[in-house]
Amino acid sequence: MSAAVNGKTNISKELKKAEGINRLVVLPFKKSVEIAYKSIKVRFFRSLITTMSLVLAVSFLSFVSVTNDVANGFLATQNPDLRQALVRSGYDIAPEDTSVGSSPKQKWIIVLSLLVCVVGIVNAQLMAVTERFREIGTMKCLGALDRFVLRLFLLEASMQGLVGSVVGAVAGAIFAIINNFIRFGTVVFVELALLDVLFSILLASLIGCFLSLVGVFYPALVAARMQPVEAMRVEQ
Amino acid sequence: MSAKRNIVRVSKVTKAFQLGKLDVQALKGIDLEIAAGDYISIMGPSGSGKSTLFNMIGGLDKPTSGKVFIDEVDVAQLDAYELAWLRCRKIGYIFQTFNIIQVMTALENVTLPMVFGGMGNDAAVEKGIELLELVGLGDRFQHKPFELSGGQQQRVAIARALANDPSIILADEPTGNLDLKTGEEIITLLKQLSQERGVTVISATHDIKMLNVSDQVVWIRDGRVDKIEDRSELSISVGQVDIRE
């Protein structure tokens, strides 16, 4: 009896190898993007809140670096009046300095705000995973692999991250320019190093995207490792 | 002859859970053979190990000892990819809580397993509409789950379970969250599909209504198979139940 069973199992093993190519479960990339986009759209308000902490942190980062860009633009003109204006508004510039960088205190605050933002994202995404455990379990019952779930969560986070950090970076830059305009007047627009500002916005956006992915990685891993049997549980 | 082929074979299966310091024996040696094309009900009080057995058959859980064969393939031998393939192509799941994916329309829910199975988008949509018509929701395929009643959601779930022409449909208390009449409709639909398509339906249930359509009823009690009744013997026990009520 047992020999016969083994024989049969072996045959099915052979069959499986022969059909190997057909026996793959797939999720095309385009379809994953579509699903990720839809689940953001459906939970729009929730996604907005998740993204908000990122928007704020990135806009702070962008604000600080664009403000520095403006000051550097002033210094580059070698105009003593502008240098004087900077000193009066609180910049700590030694006579021989030709540029201003972020002070250690500024850097510390930026790092702290980004850290808080990542923790916020982890928290929000963990909640999202718990909320969606039934959906994830169901998908797994329908044949989804761990990496499909991982990919869906990473895609969702990168979409949120991209939009959130671009919005944050641009908003921070605009706010920085307005703030400097109020302090120094129209000279800000004349001496603005546009390339530097664009670079600051780009850098802030990239950092934002990266943070969003870092923040979602652990929650996505939790989601991907969820057992399909969870979908069967009745209690909410 | 093919009707006598065993699609599911459970052999000496035990399952132990660790609840804190306590070892709980949920299953104490189950032997069961299920013929292809049959409509099977697994009955038993809660805590009898019914759900555990059910999850084993569905490849959702692995036994502590013993073996589960689906189509003569030992489930424990499969790796993650093969298991996903099995869930996708061989087994259709129906849940007590419907588990329609909320962010997708009825049609997208039905086509999702086909997408996983590698079917092209157009073909999947065409087949999805066909399946939704089959379960009587032909005009509602663009509806979101929250626009559908419980019975309609369960119909979507049945269409979804049929998406990749599985050989087995596993229904876990499919009527548990439905009222009497809707429950009956769902049972009739399942029975009809099982007959028309030759799908093996295995359902775990408390629902006495299920007994009427079952080819075989497996009673589970205290982690063991209490008795297996064929339909011919069944009318008597149904009568008894009715009398008691």
C-alpha cells in the first residue's frame, strides 16, 4: 500500500517538474500598480493622514535648505549691504565666510523631525496592515505569493511617498522664499540661485521617498508573512 | 469510474496546538476519503476540530502527524510556490464572512484569481462576466461590495471560487452570516454548480439545510470522525432532527 502511494507521489512530482513553467502564480507589474493605486484611492482620507507626517517633515527639510540657498545667493554677490542684512536677521557669519551651511542645531532638528516622521509612517502602516488582514488573507487564499503582498504595500508606499515628498518639498521651498521675501524684500528674487533651490527640492523629495519606503518595509513584511488561514477567522 | 476517484485523502491526521502551557489535541487521528464530484458536509459542534480539519484539507494548515493528499499530492511536500499554485488553481474558497476584497468591484474580485493564474486581461474579464451571470449577478459586475447584499456578496465569492475551474470548492460555513432564505438559495446554487461542473464541494457547517443536498455527511466529534453517512441513510436522521425541533 505504502509503496503504491510513494509511486504515485513520485509520479505527481515528475508531472510537477514537467509542468513547472505553467505552475507559476503571477501578478503583472501593471496590475499591481493598478491595485495599489485603487487601494490608495478608496482609503483616500486615511492615506492623506499617513502622508501628512511625511509632507510636514520633508517641507521642513526643504524650508531649511532653501533658506540657506537664499543666504548663499546673497553672499555670492559679495555685496556688503546684503551681508549686513543677513547678519542683522540673525545669521552667524564671520567676515571671511563665503557661504552658510546648516548649523549643527539645525541638522539635529531636521534629523529628529525625519526620525519622528519615519516612526509615524511605521505606526500608520502597521495599523493599515492590521485593518486589512482579512483582505491580505483572502488574496493569499486566492493564490497570492508573499512577494505579491510585499510588492503591493511597497508600491502603495512609494506612490504616497512620491506625491507626499514632492508636495512637501515644493511647499517648503515656496514658504522659505516667501519668508525671505518678507525679511529682505524683492532682492530675494533677483539673487535667487534657482539651480540650488531646484537641487534642494529634488534632494528633499528623494529623502522623502526613501523614508516612506523605509517606514513601510517592516509593516509590509508583517503583511506578507501573514498566514492565509487568518482570512477564515470569523471574529473581527 | 472517474466519479470514484478520490480527490482528497486524509490519512491518520493529528493536530496539536499549544495554548500557553496547555497542549490541545484538536485532531486525534482522522482518516477520510472524499470522492471527486461529491457534495460533502462536515458537521460538528464548535470545538470539535471541524475547522482545523477543514483548514488541513484546504492546504491552509499543516498536520502535526499524518498526511493530507489533494489529487494524490502530499500537501506537506509542497513549497510556497506550489502551495500558492494549488490554492489558485485547484481549490476555490468560500468564507463565512464572504471576504470580498472591498476596494475592488465584483468583476475585479472574480478576475483576480485568473490574473494570478496567468490569464490575459480580456479573457479574464470575459470569463468573469460569464461566471457572474452564472451565479445570477450578470447586471451587477461593476458594483462595489458595499453596494451588494450579503447573499449577493456570497454569490460573488462563489463566482470567484470558480474562477480557475478548481476541482475542489471549500466552503466554511457559507450560510453562517445569511438569513434562512438567502442561505437556502446559496446552498441550491452550490449544489447545482457541483452537479453541472463536477466540482467537489466540501463545506463545514452547522446548517441542517445543508444535509438535504449532501451526498455524504461527515460528523466530527472531539477530534475524531464520529460517523460518515451517505445520503440514503440521511433522510432518517434529518427526520429525527425535525422531530426534536
